[in-house]
Amino acid sequence: TPTVDRRHEPGDLICGEGDYGGALYLVLDGVTKLSVIRSEASEAILRLAGPWEVIGVPVPGWKPSRLTWVEAFTACEVVKVPRMFVERAVRENPNVALKLTELLELELARREELFGCLLPRTTEARLARLLPILARQFGVARDGGWIIELRLTHYDLAEMVASTRESVTAAVNSFRRRGVLEKKAGIIFILEPEELAQTAAPWARPVRLN
């Protein structure tokens, strides 16, 4: 069969080091994470992918320059389409090539948006850029704010903004004291989206939720 449909539990390896780019992975439900080695002692989460998002779009002749892998962030169901079947479909149907180009453009746009979270110097400003993106992707609006319906530890957030867990904890506590957000059992409640947007450096063009 040209595709493999599998269920994964949190922490399961979906695509290992050296395999990234060798297949297209479509998330049917749940959330996956794409990670790279940041240093000898840490990793970085490049992005999270939810239902009907794609990770690992195969590009002929390309291999990632850094160790890259995909894990199940939550329980999830993922369809794997090996590169050879993607390439065959591209050769046989030009519309597939156009669709693949659209997926690559979308992947690039998402990477650029998340890269913008790393531009501010402070962890607080970086989180102010990241949280609206996560709210838009995994959240629901409620009472003038947002709830990010995804359990996130301070370590998870640190891996997404290239910071330390201690710095993220300090930033979250600062937001709490100011009434900007609340965090309970890993769930983040954004109470004041506008103040969160103002915290991001103006030149970083903060993401707004409206």
C-alpha cells in the first residue's frame, strides 16, 4: 500500500533522525512536533502540527542540514506517504506538483512566523509573539480572551522560543501578576490579548488574534 496510517501515543517517534524528508506525513487528529538538536544538551521545537496539517514535505535531492525528527506531542493518528509514491504522483499528475508547491509555501510561511518569535531579546517578548500563534492554531475564543486547548509545560514553551525553563517560568509569572494570562494544569488562558500584543517588541510586528 502507498500509505501507512498509524496511531501514536505521546512521545512516540514518528519520523527518526535521517528519515525526515523521506515521506509526507499528514496529521489526521492529535498534535505532532517537529524538533531539531539545538545544542548538546537541548533541542528546539520548530513547530507543532495539528489535524489536517502536513509535516515532512519530501523535496527531491534535499536533506536537512541538522538532525530533525517528528514525535507525537499528544495521542495522534498520522498517515505516512513515502517519497517514491509522492514523486510518482507528481510525474503522473501536474496538479499534484502544484499542490506540493502550495504545501511547501505554507510550511515556509509557518516557519517564518515562528522564527519571528525569536527576534525579541527577552523571553517575555518572545512568548508574547508565540502565544497568539498557538491560540490561533489550537485555541478557542472565550470571554474576550483565548484558551489554548493544548497542555504545554514551561519546558515545551522554552524549546519553542529558544530560552530556558526558568526564564519561561519567570515570564509566565510576570504575565500572571499583570492579569495578562492564567495557566492551570498546563492549559493557558489568554485574558488580555491586546496587552500581550503590546509586550512584543513593536518592530517584531506582533500577531493579533482578531
